[in-house]
Amino acid sequence: MNLKIMNISFADSAGAAYTLSHALNKQGHQAINMRANNNYLNYPTIAAMRNYDMTTVKRMILKSDVLVFHTAMKPFMQTFNLTTDELRDKKKLLYFHGSDCRTYGDQIIEQANH
């Protein structure tokens, strides 16, 4: 079964979304990493949000079978005016980058659970 997978991130921490997308594509899935902006390391990307309008990005999200949110979920939900009903039948994963030393981890997990 080939899945349409979208990795969504702000700056693609350490290239994780790109690397995951690349590996999934090698397995026969259709995976893309969509990042909001570049970071100073300028990791490779498959798609950058700045190259698409909001409607196109939202349509890509809604056509995906699996959504992998890297680090944060709530800002993307708000930005693209996504509702929990629209995403009800999709697998949603939260990929937390970082360590327990950072204080925002619990907040991100709480927002994702909501």
C-alpha cells in the first residue's frame, strides 16, 4: 500500500523531514517535506511553503494519508484553518526534535493531544 505522506515543519530541524521523506520515497510511498522557512544551514527540501499559495498547501495537506508534524502542530492548524473534522481520518504523527532539557516539549505534546 502506497501512502501519501506530508512532513510539515518550520525549518526542518537537522534535515529530519527531508531525510524521512527521502527514505519513505525509496520504499515506494509518495512523501514530501514542506517547510515554512529556511534555516541558516539551508538543508535540502522537496517543497517550500513560500512557493505555494495557502489554498494549494491546504489542499496538499487534505490529500495526504499521513501527516507528520515536526516539533509543532497548532500553528499549522491555525495558519491553514484546519479543523479536527477535516483531519479525522488521517494518521497524524508528532515528531518531537530536541531533548527533555527544553521546557516547551510538554506544551507541544499537550497541544497535539488537543
